[in-house]
Amino acid sequence: MKTSFQRPCGLARAAATAAAAVAIALLPGTATTAKADASHLPPGVIKLQDSEPCPSATLCLYRDYNNRGPAYGVGAGYDVNLYDLPMSGGVNGPSAADEASSWVNNASHLAILIDRDNDQFRPLFPHQSLQEPPATNDSVDFIAWA
């Protein structure tokens, strides 16, 4: 398994590694678990207005850079398969999987951004934002929490 971290942090790094390994192992073998349907979002997920600021205690993902475009908010502790989130205007399909370019973690918990296709993960620490670098842009398919 390849790992990619933005900054070293002993306990957080160990927690991120363990949580990501469990999440990757538990993901189903098929790319989708359910058809993306805006009226039936997974527990803990809210649809934001395009480019809406990220609410407190929430991890937000945006289709476009600079926190623009279609967006979702995920409550801390809710693991989410991004194939279950419909997203318009994407180049990789009708869901949020492999579409997010901007992230904001306004939660007090460590979020793990997982790219199952390449067995890679990286942490997004509490109260941090991320503009995806070209190498990892549009790659996340699952969100887990440490």
C-alpha cells in the first residue's frame, strides 16, 4: 500500500494508517455500492449550494478548485463512499468519486481521503484545507475518519 502524507505526526499518522487500511479492506469489490441519488444521501451527508462555505464541524468537498462548484458536507465520524454522492458536471462520471479538487476540514477530527483505485490515502487534519495538487486531483473515492 502506498501512503502519502502532508506532514508527519506520530499518533495521527498511526491512526490514519490504521483507519485507511480498515476502510480500504472493507470497501466492496465493485466501484459503486448504490446508484447516486440526490434525494437519498448517506447518513451524515448534506448537499451544499454551489461554492457555499463549509459549515463548522464538517468536512467539505468541492468539485472545483478554490472551494467552487457543486459541494457536499460530511459530518465527522461518517465514513462515505463518494460513489453514493451525485455530482453534476464532472468529467469522471455522475458521482463525486474521482471529482473533488478542494477540501475543507472544519471538523475536530482527522479525515482520511482514500483513493481505492491506487491504494493511496492521505490525512486531512482538523481545521485544514486542501487544494489538490495535479498528482492527486480527482482521485478520492472514499472518506474515513481516524
